[in-house]
Amino acid sequence: MSFPKNFLWGTATSSYQIEGGAYEDGKGLNIWDEFTKVPGAIGDRSTGDAAIDHYHSYREDIRLMAEMGIRNYRFSISWARVMPEGTGEVNEKGLAFYSDLLDCLLAHGIRPFCTLYHWDLPSALHRRGGWLNPAMPEWFAAYARLIGQRLGDRCKDFITINEPQCIIGSGYALGVHAPGLKASASDLVKMAHRLMLAHGRAVQALRETVPGVRVGYAPCGDPAVPFSDRPEDIEAARTAYFSVPVDDKVGPSWNIAWFSDPVMLGQYPAEGLRGYEKHLPRGWEKDLLTIRQPLDFYAQNIYQGQRWRAGEDGRPQRVPFPAGHPHNALNWPIEAEGLYWGPRFLYERYKTPIIITENGMDAHDCVSLDGQVHDPNRQDYVHRYLLALRRAVEDGVDVRGYFYWSFFDNFEWAHGYNERFGLVYVDYQTQRRILKDSAHWYKRVMESNGECL
């Protein structure tokens, strides 16, 4: 047994990281446009104002995707490009860009997967309180309805929100991402709740406006990997993966169950409520009916994993990696088994088809003397992770697709342009694109439906 016959092989990007055109054709400001101008906010003091200029070069970029054999492409829409104030007036030039993008993708035989929100909140809505404002779910629903009405004739696959944990944890708890705040646990819990309510309202809006729509939700979080195949270690890992420890500093910002149980099961995890119920907004129980909308797939972004075992007292115990354990260029530990145990545990709990919407490796890439970009460590990383994912499929996990992050090197958030995850190398001075060795290798994987692994 191998990957299913109609397995979705693809790649992914996000609007702020690649588009550029930050001040063109009526686009409004978003929180990243402003955050990148704060001294010290970005590691290399860069911005996404130009990024990799995809706004102007998308036709050439899509031709490159087609040449590489990409048949499924996940992109995101810049909310402020289509609604400069976040609500009200529509920017027709911004919508035309995404309409033309869809036409170009379809002309090249590429199926579009559209993410509505990948972290770039319109600044106008941030100034009105952002995710703390009780009106945010309705603002987001109106935006989703607009996209469904205008683009849903050609795009049928949607993801509402990307990595809610990072939105809240990095942007509002640690302050290392836009908008750069360090909010109280009380505010973090309220924002997380309204974000999930916005997801539910967006699903409703898309189902009302897009015939035949398929909708998912894309959280993140490091899978808990059992230290051994002993049943007690497996159970310890499962327990650790879905536990909700109380943290007065960042609240439940990085938690799996807190951000997925309401969406998938219609309830908050009982362990989390003991610590955080007091912070939830009034009437939160009624909101769960809206938050839990039937989804066609459960998306998950997975890059690494952490090892757990049963301690002497029977409770989960974290097992540190040994000295010399491999890491990527961002110093994230490489743990391929995360792509087995993450999907397995998630499918057991939520019983919904899984799509891996992000997985990839940051590496120290450069152009070699022969003019090519040789990245064997990235190829090895993906190979190992895909073998683990295939094993999950063979063990009965309903995995429908895998999207490599990212198609291009791009603006890597607070790290600027110092980090490279792409299959395509980008020279940021000239905007020249070069397919890396891993791109050619991934093409063979897709063509063979993983049989060459």
C-alpha cells in the first residue's frame, strides 16, 4: 500500500511573504506593513514591501510551477488588498489580481487552494481592537463572503485561518510577530475564542456562496512522538499532545486541543477550562454551535516533533534530544516521526480527513560555482518525513494531501530574508529564480505518487 490514487501533492505560499506591491493599486495597510518598520522587529531590518515581487511576476512564477509539475497550489489572499479598511469598500484592482491569478493557475492545470487569513490583518481593523473586538467574527464573515462571491466560481478549496496558535502566540503573547503586543492571558483567551468564532462564520459564508465548496482549518503545533513503541509511552505522548497546561504568560496560545477541540468537537477541553474559563467572553457556550462547522478536511502544519515517554509516576515526561541531534538552519529539531504520530493522533481524535498544508526545511542554501543550488539535506528531510507520512497512510490514517512549504524562498517573517525554505531559490537583488535540486527531486516524487521514495 502507498499513497492514495488521488493524493494531493502540492506546495504553498502566503501573500505577505511573496507578493510585494505593498502600496500599489489601492491596497490598504496591514499589520505587517507597519510592524516591519519598527526598529529591531525584523532580524535583518528588511520588509515585505517588495518581497519576491510575485504581484508583478505571478505569470512567470505559475509557468515555473507548471514546469515543475505542481498540480495543487495553496496561496493566501491579502485582506487589505481587497478591502483596504477591512470592511466596507471593495478594492476592485486588488480583487482583479486574485481573479487573474486563479485564471492563470487553471490555465496551467493547477488546482488552487485559497487561505483567507495568513496573519496579515488590515491595520484599520487592528486600530478598532482587532481580535479583541466582538465584531471581528462578522467582519471576517463579510470578507469571506466577498471572496466566495467573486472567486468561488473558480476556486472550490478554502482554508479559513492559518496557524491560529502563531497568530495569538507570536503576535499577541510574545510580541515577536505583528502587531508586536504582549497581552494578558485574559485577553489572549478572548482573542483566541473570537478567532475560532470568525472561522465558524467564514465557513458558513463560504458554504452560502460557493457551490461545491470544500473547507478546512489549518492549525499548527509540534506532534508528541512516543519515545518507544511501549503502549505506556504511546499513551503518554497522546496525553501530552492534547493536554492544556495553564500558563499565565502566554495562556493557551500554543496549544493543539484548545484551538481544535471547539472547531472539531464543539467543546473546549475540560483541562483547559479549569484554568481559562474565567477569561472566556460572556455567552461563550452558545458560540460553540457556530464555531463547530462541518469541515471537509482538517489541515495541519507540521515541521518537527518532541519526544515523550511515561515517567516513573506514569505521567508524560519530555525526553530531550541527545547531543548532536540534527536541526535545520532555524535550529528546529528534525524529527520525521512527527509526520506519523501527528496525523495519527489527530485522526483518532477528530475523525476527519487530514491534509498536511505545510512541511519543509529551512537550510543554508547558496548558488554553487556551477550556477545551481544543491540542497541534499532538504531532500533528505522531506524524504524522511514523507516515509513517515506514508506509514501513517498504511496504518489507516486518512491523509488526503501534502503541501511542501514553501515553493519560493521568501520573506520569513521576523527573520526577514535570512532563512530559506523554498524549492525555488530567489536572488533577492535581481529576483532571479533557480530551481533547487530538491525541486527536481520533488517533481519525481509527485509524478510517481511517492512510489520513488
